[in-house]
Amino acid sequence: ADTSIDNGFKLTPEVLEKAITPKTKWLLMNSPSNPSGAAYTEAELRALADVLLKHPHVWTLTDDMYEHLTYGDFVFKTIAEVEPSLYERTLTMNGVSKAYAMTG
């Protein structure tokens, strides 16, 4: 599903709901996102989780590579933290290269 500057380059629950079909297997998320920097708040994740709870055939892949690169009072959360029942349907990707400058 497309995002735009109008929604802060974030997926909305309405767009997610419309995008899910019986063939949908995965929701791929990147928060904070590269290159936009868009990051989902707990309330935004809660709204997306509510949609996913209605579709048990959809799993979530989260790219949390930038979780430690947030600013201000933003608190990073994963969708599985916000909705623990999604834990078994969530695959998290992460690493040390971005936050700890350990590339190569």
C-alpha cells in the first residue's frame, strides 16, 4: 500500500484494511523508516494491530534496524509489544550496524 507526505509516510489502518486480501501473507514494516524517518507511535501501532487481529493469516515482518536512532521524546515500540497476541506472527529483523556503527 502506498504512503505519502500527507500521512507522514506511514501506513494507516484504513489503507491496510483495504490492502489485505485472502492472498496477503505478510505486512512489511520499517520504523523508524529510512529514508523518511517516519516512526510509528504506540497509538498508530495499536490501530494497525487492531486490523491485523481481524486477519490471522497475515504475519508481520518488522525492520527495526533504526530503533535506537530516534529523537526527542519519541519512544520506540514494536507491534508485538503493543499487541502481545501478535508476537507469534511477528518476525523482527535488526542488527548492530546502524546504531553502533559496526559495519563490515
